[in-house]
Amino acid sequence: MTRLWNDPAAFADEMIDGFVAANGRYVRRVTGGVVRAGGTPAGQVAVVVGGGSGHYPAFGGLVGPGLAHGAAMGNLFASPSAQQIRAVAHAAHAGGGVFFSYGNYAGDVLNFSAAEERLRAEGIACATVTVTDDVASAGPHEHERRRGIAGDLTVFRAAAAAASAGYDLAGVARIARHANDRTRSFGVAFTGCTLPGAPEPLFSVPPGRMAVGLGIHGEPGIEETDVPTADELADLLVRTLLAERPAGADGRVVPILNGLGSLKYEELFVVYRRIAELLGDAGLEVVDPHVGEYCTSFDMAGTSLTLFWLDDELAGLWETPVDTPAYRRGAAAVSTTAAAESAAASATAAARATATATADAGSHPIAPGDDASRAAARVVTSVIDAVAATIDVHVDELGRLDAIAGDGDHGIGMQRGAHAARAAAHDAVAAGAGAGTTLACAADAWSDRAGGTSGALWGVILASVATALGDTGRPDRAAVVSGVAAGARGVVAYGHAEIGDKTMVDALAPFSSELGRAVAAGAPLAEAWRTAAEAATSAAAATADLLPRRGRARTHGQHSVGTPDPGAHSLALIATAVGDLLATERNGHHD
Ligand code: ADP
Ligand code: MG
């Protein structure tokens, strides 16, 4: 369990502050995460990694010469927001473009893709390779759908070595893709993990049992067995990974035995002893073995084995020195590289400072709305107050639903988002904003603070409605209908889920069409909203029968049959609460 914290909600931020205070030689704090203290050498491709916190040394601990140039650090087990990622990328960029790499999780993909889109629009070249090393998460024929676990390290390191060697953006991406194709991991767990302040573990493994293939956020494994001996575990890990030896691999392999947080190094060495024998028996040449913690999962007791299959190019890149807070290789050589790199980097410092300032100025300037729109903005804040209140009531329930096949963070993510949106909306109204700007500020704050998949998607929904409301005149029913419809289209465009995939789309689509139908039939907004909320509620309940085909829950879909989708359920709760609020507003206030 996690024993020490102040305010659980502040844990990730305070952790980053302390990490930076302890590692000022390596890293500098920027909005959204950290970059190398010495900066990125001018013209070098900036390798930006990232993901949720709780996996140290991933991701901030891997920033420094020879490895990442920057890391976007999200909340505990939640993807960093697009705003955070964009700010870190701006701070790391030194004219050579930005290369992103991160584990393949729906929330990370959404937020990194959104950041990439913004950066491209700003004229910064970007490329991405997601890490898909976990063989337990999808079959070999769908390698690209697998999730990323400790194999992050090999992909990040190969990409960063290529960047230091002067490869261009396309070259760095090619190396990273190749490294990812040559990286396979497989893991087991003996206990769950408990997030700071949580009354119980996020998930658990029965005593004496071992979850095979369990994900690093507690995504369920593929089977459960009795805890084996150390040697039997070594056999299982090696056998599983040798069955997936990539075509063309010549037999040189880097093994990485990763501890997930609560296994002792001594236990790992006992297991590694047998792994080394087995790899030798299989006729493989073991290169630079790693035994230790490279990607943890809070206090989870478990381990994973990664095999990284080298060829001449990857082997050459693998030999280059690395010097980061948590990971060092070839230390003597590194200091020269580091000195040279930071001298080159200081030349770009001024440009970087400007870029960071631009990235930070991402929120909405408050142009005052007219009287009618400012009156509507006050209704918008009451709506967001009601949203936050209903999420507070249901936060644990949403977490439990998400823990069944996802990672258990849906309640806390929605709560962080709703609270931030509420604060931003109140600030905007106090500054004289109209309805559209008020909701736009709330949308930005929501996606920035919530993180995760649903945070990005709620940002899209609220921003779409904000655009439709505008800052002049009293918004009418038609504006609300078209804003909600645009939000529904935006969620599909962004997340690519279709009706029946068991996501929030299953509640949002009927909500939007029912709202449009009722308004077109002449119903006042509050009444139309209530009918639409009822449609969303029954559609959300009906998702219990579905198998998830999108998002984190997809990997272990069968676990969720019988339980509604958390994102659809929260959407229905929000729709209902807003309906109740609108009904108590004066008739005609809004339409
Ligand atoms: P994360 O999956 O990043 O942990 P949350 O737990 O906050 O994020 O949200 C999970 C919810 O997000 C799911 O229940 C589902 O409704 C929604 N979701 C996931 N992927 C998609 C997608 N591609 N399109 C629409 N909704 C999605
Ligand atoms: Mg989740």
C-alpha cells in the first residue's frame, strides 16, 4: 500500500516537484512534466515520452542525455492531457521536430494525437510510434493493438540514440518502429496496488495465486494459476516469449527482467538466474542484461520479462551512453556527451523560452460577452456546478465500474475534470465572459485536469457546445441541439468508436438524436433535455450486454459483460443532473 501522502489529489504534482528538486542536475520542470536540464541540442530531434504517473522510473526518470528529451507526466495512471503534452513538446523542441513515443493506451493515444495535431498546425514536424510489447494483450496477428509495458525502455532508448546520432525525424521514427517490432514482453502479478488515499487496492489477486498477463494498471490478466517456484516462473516467461521470436532475429537478445514495485531485487535475481540458463540453452547470445525496476505499477508485486532482439543497427545504437535520473549506461563516456550536448543546447535556450510561453498561452482570452450572453453564462456555471455535484456523488461507483475491465480511474478522472471545469467557469464569469467563452474555458480545464480517454472526449463535447453557444445574444434551443450534435460527431471523429462498441458513444448518440427530435417537435429545452436524458440512461444501461471493442477495456472485454460501460453511465448521470437543473431554471430562460 501507499503510506505517505498529503492530499491524495495533489500526490502526482507533489511527486513531480520532489523528483525535480532531487534531480535538478538532469531535469527542469515545465508545464505538464519535465525536460532535460541542459535542453535539447539545436537541430536534434526531440524525443518526448510520457504517460500516467505511478510507473517510476517511467517516465520522468528516463529524461537525460542518451534517452528522452522530455516527459509528459500525467496524474496517477491517467494519460497526460493534450495541453500538458504540447507544453512539454514545445519546451523540448529545438528545431529538429518532435518524436513521440508512449505505451499504446486509448487515453494516451487520444491526448498525444491531439497534441500532435496542434503542434503540426503550429508548423512543428512530429512523428509517433506507440509501444506495443505486451504479448498477453492481443494475439501476434494484431501486434499493433497490444498495450505497452516495460518494453517502453527499448523503444525510447533506440529512438533517443538515433536522435543523438543525428538521424532525422523520419529516421528516428523508423528506428523506433523497428525496435518496437523487435520487443516482446510478458508479465505476471501476485498482488494489486493501492493508490494514495484509496481505501482498498485498485484490484487484487487472491493469496497464493498469480495473475498471468496482468496489465500495469490492473487490467485483468489472461489466466490465474498457483504461484510457481522462481524457476517455474522463469520457464513460463521464457517459453512464452521464445514462441514469439520475431522473423529474421539473429539470436542476439537483451533481456529485461522488470520489477513492478514490490518484488525484491533478490527475488528477481533468483528468477533471472534461471532465465539466463534458459536463454543460453536456446542458443541465444545474451547482451547487456537488465534486472531491476524500469516500469513499475505503484506497489504491485509482479514482474515482467522483455526480450529485445538486436540486429547490427540496433546493437550499435544500444551501446551509446545514457545518463538519466533512474537509468545510466556507460557513465564515463556520457559526461563528455552531456557537456557537448548542453553547450549546444544553451544556444537554443532563448528560442525554447519563447516557445514555452506560447504553449502556456493556450487558454482562452476573455473577451467580454454581451448582457444576454453573460446571463446565459451564469446558467452555464449552474449546469457545471450540477455536473460536478453529481460526479461527486457517484465517484466511487464510476471507479468500481471502470475497475472491472478498465483501470479504475474513471471516477477520479471525471471528478478532477468536473472540479477544474467548475473553477474555470466561475473565473470566466467573474471576468465578464459570455456563455461560449465560459464553457470553452471549462472545456479546456476539464481535458487538461482529467486526463485519460474520457477527459479528452469531454473536452471535445464541451468545446463543441461552447462554439455553438457563442458570446453574443441569448443562445436558443437550436444552438444547444447543434452544439450537442457537433460534440457527438467530434467524439466519434476523435475516438473512432461506433455505436455498439461499448463506449460513451452508446449513450451520447441517442442523447443527441433524441434532443434534436424533441426540440424539432417543439418541446422547450428543459423538457427535450429530460426526454433525451432518459434515452441516454436506458442506452447506458443496455451497454451491460455488450462486449467492448474500443478503449482500455477492449483487451479483456469478457470481464465487462453484465456491467454497463462507465463512460456511458457517467454521461447518462450528467445528462440527468443537467436535465433536473434546467427544469428548475425559470421557464424560457434558456430557449
Ligand atoms: P481511461 O480509459 O483512459 O482510463 P476513463 O476511465 O476516464 O479513461 O474513461 C473510460 C471510458 O472512456 C470508457 O468507459 C468509454 O466510455 C470511454 N472511451 C474509451 N475509449 C473510447 C473511444 N475510443 N471512444 C469513445 N469513448 C471511449
Ligand atoms: Mg479508466
